[in-house]
Amino acid sequence: MITRTTEAWLQQPFSLATTAELGYGRVVISRFNYWYAHVGVSHRIGQFVFGLTQYVGDPGLKHLLFDSHSNRLVLTVSTAF
């Protein structure tokens, strides 16, 4: 079985607190070949980092997995302890 993953991403800081990110990837597992991408922005406020990212996946992927969503918007909040 041949498995290959290729991914590229770019992070661009706009200030000390704000960063944008863009990414794209492809996965090949035997006869399955699918892609995924994301675009997002994060912003630091004090000790917290807030991120908003749009994830998009190959619509054909839903036939391989239990998850039928190929497009999602994710909000994250993180901090250090």
C-alpha cells in the first residue's frame, strides 16, 4: 500500500498580536486521493489567543469517514498555564 501526504501552509503576521494562515494539503492512500484546505486568523488579547478558521475538505471524503461535513468554521480560545 502506498501512502503519500503533501501539505503546504503560509503564516503571515500582521502585527505582534494578529496572524493569518492559509494551508492546503493532499492525501493519497492506495486508490483514495483527497484534498483539504484552511484559512484563518488569530489574535492575542492578554494571555488569550482567539482563532477563527474555515476548514474545507474534499466533498468526496465524506464517503470514506463517519463525518459528513466537508466545510466547517471553528472558533478556538487558548491560553498558557
